[in-house]
Amino acid sequence: MVPKVVERLRAKGLRVTVEPGAGAGALIPDAAYEKAGATLGEPWSADIVVKVAPPTPEEIGRLRDGGVLIGFLAPLTEPENASRLAEAGVTAFAMESIPRISRAQSMDALSSQANVAGYRATLLAAQHSVRFFPMLTTAAGTVPPAKALVLGAGVAGLQALATAKRLGAHSTGYDVRPEVADQVRSVGAQWLDLGLDATGEGGYARELTDEERAEQQARLTKSITGFDVVITTAQVPGRRAPTLVTAGAVRDMRPGSVVIDLAGESGGNCELSVPGEVVNAEGITIVAPLNLPSEMPEHASELYARNVSALVELLVNADGALAVDFDDEIVSGSCVTRREGD
Amino acid sequence: MVPKVVERLRAKGLRVTVEPGAGAGALIPDAAYEKAGATLGEPWSADIVVKVAPPTPEEIGRLRDGGVLIGFLAPLTEPENASRLAEAGVTAFAMESIPRISRAQSMDALSSQANVAGYRATLLAAQHSVRFFPMLTTAAGTVPPAKALVLGAGVAGLQALATAKRLGAHSTGYDVRPEVADQVRSVGAQWLDLGLDATGEGGYARELTDEERAEQQARLTKSITGFDVVITTAQVPGRRAPTLVTAGAVRDMRPGSVVIDLAGESGGNCELSVPGEVVNAEGITIVAPLNLPSEMPEHASELYARNVSALVELLVNADGALAVDFDDEIVSGSCVTRREGD
């Protein structure tokens, strides 16, 4: 939560309680929340409790029977969260389950956090690179721009491409969904056409067949070696991330090149990635960061708070009192457990 | 040294010996030097020895009587280097003493390394910032661009400004020399006019009088508080760096803001800087990195090697043999000690 969004919720008639120190990670002092109209105190007994990560069993114990919890609840990978919340009589909404429909765009926390992750991924690549991203012209001669390849052109991939382009790198994007080629081009990047189509449902790619995957791999491995920077962002909800950058592809890259693997949390897109670590594989640096948005806490929090606030506004009436309409597509889509009788 | 420049020196008729492992820091394998025509071996007995940092007494002992050494030799801050080299009968050229004249631009290693430092300073600022540099427009609303201020508009400052602008920050530059305002504007940044003039000799600012400094300080301190990022690059050759960002200025910045102090090696431009460390002062992050070019080793080495190579070409004849013309302005300007009889 950030003070600006506290003000907005207050204006809608809600009382807001903030746990002391809640903004410390984002360097937001308690006083800033108070100034925005929040009360500092014990937040767990509120009608609606908002957090980021899934609640621990201890935290679930502190929620009140009949209360509402909103957060990233990992319904696909940690289904035990929903069971525990159900037992506690809590009605819970998972931010990652909000339907990807126009009306819910303002609540799309996956996208807003992916924007942060994509931006930070390119910064991380530039930081670990032994080379300039922009072309540099000096009296002693010119150094050419870095060549950056981004695999997966979702929100994170497009933001990574846009940031690499801004920094002056020669940027290229690839995705198994050929219809996103125009989006890649719209951020000033080139499209890498490997000649495969795997358009799926809900904005994600479908899984490829074994044969398609082998062909994609062979073509990708060949392409990757020409790049100074490869950023991978390919994820399939609830499954292990696909391997796109093989050990062989890394071996053929030029020493000093960098791989940033944004799929570290679901196993990684690079065969040599160690989630949360920086690996040096014969001169190639491979970084698989965990929770990149937490590295840019103020804006990551602000975007998340705005997304949550848009959902909260849908759950309350004009007086700011809890009034959940389970017939609403967004409400029913994001609800992972519902108290009996509600 | 980098393989490309080995090729160039070979083409001029020079034999090049590279110390095994010399490229390790820049992830350049020994084989790449060999492929470019270098011999791997003991380099200290060569006619011309090239390195980056000043030589240790032990290294000076390995240089041959009558040989030439080229490197950053810190003639103003470590005059003992020149005395030791003189005793050893070595003729030494300091890259930082090369005159700032048109003909010597290709040898200007201070500028090429400042280009690297300025670029890396902005990356470091973005990495430590809790906020986006670019403006971000999402369905949940817009976050404004970061506001970056760069103090000192030399090569490093201009590159820092250009990089911040590329990344999408609202960028502002300041220098005590008002005639560089157009250079600041030429990289897309705004000019901060505090109404002081301290144009000096040789491209550096002159020292301000006490009164001028107090007035500058008061005006700067007031301006600084409005910025998310402050990058300082103010140095006076051979002297302690001036304090531009006071503890009071830092205290008045918004929590989550960042100061990058590029003058850490000469004491720092920020009162709270600790050279080589990252300091958190009540929510403001202050970073005073040492030797930033070493963090981007391939291109830093490449630019330096090109600068050195331009000087080497001036010191040899058409056959690639040592033939030093001490009447040349560049040769005499950069020579810090000369073997008797040479």
C-alpha cells in the first residue's frame, strides 16, 4: 500500500489501517500513511485485509471469520492456501486469477508487476554486461550497440525490449505467438521469426508439441549465439517454465555475454540458471533473479496498491461497506474460496 | 588490451606480448589475443610496457633499464611513482597528463573512461532507485518520470545525463562553467542556472572563492531536494573533490531517492559518501563507487587500449621501433620521467 492509494480509499468512504513499518521496504515512513488518513495499528481483524504474498498459516489464524483477504495467493501452485482460508471462514480473492477482460485491466496486478520485472531485467542485463548498450562514438573510434534478444513478448518481455531499445541496444523479440510481432515492432524492436505458431488461451502461449519444441529449440539455439544479451520471460501458468536457452546455446555465446532468466521462480528458461543466483558459465553470466519487483519497491507497491484498490472498490457499496456481488465476472473469477452463507 | 587493438599494433609492425590471463577480468580468453597475433609470455622486459594502474615497486623492478612504461601513473597524487621509475631508468608516460589538444583526442583516456563511468553511474542510480526512470502508463494509472540532476557537465556528467534521458528520466544538468549549458541541452537535458561562473583552464573548472562557494551551496541545497536522483561528477585535478551535496541537502530529499557520487576516489562530492560503500541515510541511498569502468571491463579496456595504441604509434617509427620525439607537445606533456641520455 502507498499513501496516495490510502487517500483514494478514504475518499470512497473506507477506513484504512496500516501495520506499522509496512512501508519500510519501499522507504515509505509510517507518518506518510497517517498523513494520508490511515490509522496505524493491528490490521488483521479488518473487514478486508490486503497483502502481497500468500498468508502464512499463522497469519490466516489472525484473520477474522467472515473477513475478506486479497493478495497473490498462488491458487495453482499452492492450493493448500485456499483450503486453509476456507477452514478459517475467510473469503479470499487471488490477484493472479482476475480475468483478463477489459473491465478488469485496472486490477491486473500480474501485468503491473510484469512491467516492473521487465524494466528491471534490462537494467540487470546492462549492469552485468561487460559492454555498452548504446553505440558510443569517441575520438578513439566507435563501439557498436549491444544486441539484445528477448524471448517471450508478454508484458514483461515488451517492457524489457522497450527498455533495451531506450538504452540504445539493438533489440530483437521472439514469441511462439506470431500475432504479437506487431507489439514487438511497436516498441522499436525487430521480430525474430522462427516460423512456429503456438497461440493459446487467455493471452498465454499453448504448450508446444514435442516435435515443435525440438524444432523451435534447434532454430533458437542457432539464433541466440549472435546476441550479447538474452532475456527470457516464458512462463506457462501452474507449470514448470519451458527450457529455451540450452547449455549448448550458452556455450556458443561470445564470452562476456549475459542471460537474464525471468522464469527462475518456476524453474527457469535457461538450462544453466540457478534461481536467485548469478552463475558464470565459461565467461557467460546467467542471472535468474527472484521477485524483481521487490527491487523497485515504491513503484511496484504503488502499482499493486492501485490494482488492489480497484478490486476493493468493486467489493464495497457507495458507503464503503463490504457488499460482494458474486455474480460479477471479476469477483467470481478471482474468488478462490468463499465463506459458506456469503 | 583487447585483441582488436593487438591486430592494429601488429599491422604497424610491432610485436605484442600479452601476460597470460591479462584479459580475464574482461572475460577475454588468452586464445583471442593469440589469434590476433600476440605472443603470450612475460611482458615486463618489452621496449614498451602498457598497463592501467600505477606500477607497484615490485613491478617497477621488473621493467628494463631504458624501457618505456605507459599507464595511469597518478603523477599529481602519487609523485613517488615517477621518482621510482626515474631510479629504474624507465621513461614513463602518464595517460592522465596527455594535453587536451585536438591532435591528442584519440589518446584521451580520461575522457574515454569518464564516458564509461558516466554511463555506469546512471545505471547504478536506476538500480538503486525505488522508482521507474521512464514514465509508465498502465490501465491502473500513470507513474511520472524520475527527475535526475547531474552536477558537473564534463564527459562523465554529459554521458550520465544522456543515459538518464535515454532511460526516460527528466534530466537536468549543472556546472559552475555556464558555457557548457549548450552541451547539457544537446543531450536532451535541462540546464540548472544558479547564476555563478567559474570557468577555469584546461577544460576544468577553477576553484571557487569562499563566498562564491557558500552562495553556490545555498542555491544547490535548495534545488537538490526536488530530485529523485542526483549524480555528482565534480573533480579538481590533484585536489580533494568539492562538497556539493551537504548532509542537510540529503536530509531534505524525498525518502527513496538516490545520490551517486563519482568523486569517491578523491573524497566525494556528497558529505555523507563513504568511498566504495552504499550508505542508507534515513531512506536516501548514497553510493560512492570506486573504479566504475572496471565494472564494464570489455568496453572500458577496448577504449583504453585504443587510446594507448594511439600514443604508442606516436612513439615508434615506420618500422615499429622505439623512436621518441621529446619535442612533440603530446610526448613532452605526458612524459613524467625520462631516462638520462634519451
